[in-house]
Amino acid sequence: MKPRHNLYLDEDVGEQLEALTAKAGSSKSSIVNDAVRAYLARRGAKELDDVFKVRLDRVSEQLRRLERDQSVMIESFAL
């Protein structure tokens, strides 16, 4: 059996949820469950992005330096 949770929603959000359940033909529980699951998945992706951001920034800086050095070498050989 699934655990029961009591949630309080803003009035406008509650109205939108009511309208959504009437149109979609699904339950409030399934809609809220899917929304929370999607939110948690995005949050996990953001944490992963934060971990890789530092490394990707470092690699990007190294690539910029290599491109700069290559341009200097090409100009030197052209002389």
C-alpha cells in the first residue's frame, strides 16, 4: 500500500489541478506523483550539471589556450 500524504496547495493551483483531472481523466494522485517525479529528476540532473560544470570549464579553457598557441605557431611559420 502506498503511504498517504496530506498536502496544501494554493487555491489557484488546486483549481488548475481539478481542471486537469477533469480533462485528462486521471487522478489527482497520479498527476501530482508524475509532477514530483519530474521535479526530482530535474533536480538530480542539475546536481550532475554542477559537478561537471567545473571540469567542462577547465577543458574549455585548455582548448582556448591550444587554439591560441596554434594561431601563434601558424603565424610564425608564415613569416
